[in-house]
Amino acid sequence: MDEVFGRRDTETGTGVGRTVVWGLRLLGLAIVVLGLALWLLTSSGLVLLPGGLVVAGLAVMVVPGLLAGLVELLS
């Protein structure tokens, strides 16, 4: 029974890793919003830069969480 409570403590615990992951998620969200704003508020010929920003923002939002989960799973 102690194993169940120990696992729950480590899963819900807040630490530097969780703070960094959430900070990167917020940064990724800001990059996505910037890309969408750049796409919507500029001329229609400009497509590659906003698209790249949206893709990069989504990657910054998703990848750190996946890596943190993988590290937690392997440790």
C-alpha cells in the first residue's frame, strides 16, 4: 500500500521540472499566438514564417512534457 501512496506523491509533487515544463508550455503558447497574429494581421503572401512559428510553438508545448514523462518513466 505504501507503494501506491509513494507513486501518488511523486506524480502530484511540484518541483523544478514541472515548473520548467509549464514555463515552456506557456512560451510555446505565446509563440503559437504570435504566429497566428502574424498570419492574420499581415499580407496574405507571408505564409512560411507564421506557419513555422505555429509549428515551433506546438513543438515547444508538447516535447518537454513528453521528455519529462519519459524521464519519470525510466527512473
